Amino acid sequence: MKTPVAFIIFKRPHTTEKVFEAIRQAKPPKLFVIADGPRTDRPGEAEKCEAARAIIERVDWDCEVIKNYSDINLGCAKRVSSGIDWVFNHVEEAIILEDDCLPHPTFFPFCEELLEKYRYDTRVSSISGQNVLFGRRRTNYSYYFSRYNLCWGWASWRRAWQHYDLYMKLWPEINSQGYLNDILGHPLVVKYWSNVFQSVYNNPLGITWDYQWTFACFVQNSLGIISNGNLISNIGFGPDSTHFKSTNKNPLDSLPTEKMQLPLNHPPFIVRDVKADNLTQRTIYRDSLLQLLKKEIKKALKVKEFKKVSPDNFNLI
């Protein structure tokens, strides 16, 4: 393996250890480690942060370990985005894993081969090992092209990340000119993402960095590569999670991974798979779309109460 790996950690030594072991098996020549500092109002968090960082000291292969550890808590948005900025200030391309994204061993050669193949193709912005189609295959090739840049286990280039802006300064213009309609087409999808982007624009230093990355890719009209089978299992759901604390079972929790057949079978074209994107939108954002649909029907019918709608009654996308 020749490609650098960036590893983003915080306060979860139990998941950090599992992902570290997967990285250890891949033996990257460079390991960039990004760590946020503990929050002062959380008892025991400093000890958890130290325990997670101690795992990095177990590197036992020929590897240059480069650390970017914050003494203070920057928060998810600023820490992750500034950390990735730092990585791409050092290298032109990298594989990026967070401390809860457990990769299948074939995730690494998958990313490495595609980083090389599309290195100079500015139509492509990211490579993802995450697949949320739950076994529904859209192609006989090893991957397909998407407007979505799924980021539970991904890779990219400096040339693509340079468009990232934590503060989304282009949003007012994109919004006022109605460009999301041109990018996304379907009015409910446009409304969903408009709400998301407006919320993030209003609070860019909240708990998200990845919606800003999605926005950057949308407005550059770039494509993401999505593996045809799932190569990443998110093992971070639960009370220690930043985003997924609910005790209710989430269908994306610990999705099984599968082996990517090597060598890769490359598609002889670069065309976005619209049907796969529709499935992704419905899988990840279905509840939010239904809520929007209810509101729109309420407005149209001018009623005060609206009974619960069944997802099967509507073709959302």
C-alpha cells in the first residue's frame, strides 16, 4: 500500500481500537492522526481522549505517523474540517477514516486504485466505501457514479477538497438564484437540502462538517464514486456517538461489509446512476421527505390536521 491514511479520533477508545487494527493490517506508509481535545464540562472525557490517543502509539509497521492533536475542544465541525485541511496541505490524496468507520480489508485497495485512476479527472470529487442500498446492486461493475459523496470511509484529492468551505459563503447566491433546482430537480429533494444547507449556514460551527462537503460537491457539479457493495460498517451508534445517540435501532447501524472483488471492474463511462441516487435519497432521508410532503399537502388542502401518511402511497422521487 502506498496511499496515506487520515484517521480522525476523539474519545471512543473501544471503536478507535477496532478501526486502528484494520489500518494496521493495511500498513499505510503514512498515518495522519487528527484528534479533538476534551470538553471541560464532561467528567472523564479527558481520560477517554488520552486512551484513544494511546492506541496510536501501537504502530508497529514501517510508517510515518503525523499527529494533529488539539489541546482544546474545537467541536466536530471545526476539528474535522481543519484536520482534513491539514492533511491535504501535506499530501495530494488520502484515504480518510473516522474512529467508528470499520472498513473491510478490500476498502484500501479499492480506494488506492481509484485515487490513481481518477487523479486528474475533475469530474470526480470523492470515492466512498459506504453503500446504503442494502444489497440492491445497480451495476455489474465495481462501482457507480453518484451526486452524493458518502463519507463513512472515503478518499479524495487536494484538487477536490480545495472547494470545501466550512462557512458555505456561496449558499446565499446558490439559494437566491434557485440553482438547487438545476442540481437536484425534484422539488421535495430541493426543499430537503435547502433546509439542511440553510440550517448549516446559520450555524456552521455546529456538529456537522459533512453537509458542507456535500454542498461543495453539489455546486461544483462533481460526482462521487460509490462502491457497488458495502465496504464500511459504522460501529459508532449509541450514547457515545456525536450524531446517533438514540437507543432505537438504526438500519445503518453496523451494516455488514462484503469483499470487493479484485482487480476492479471499471465502468467504461462516467454517467451518474440516477436510480441509485433516488434509492439513496429515499433510504437516508425518507422520513424528512415524508414530513415535507405532509406540510405541502396541508398547505394545498388548507386543513388543520393531517393523518399520518404511508410511505407506500407516494412516489417521493
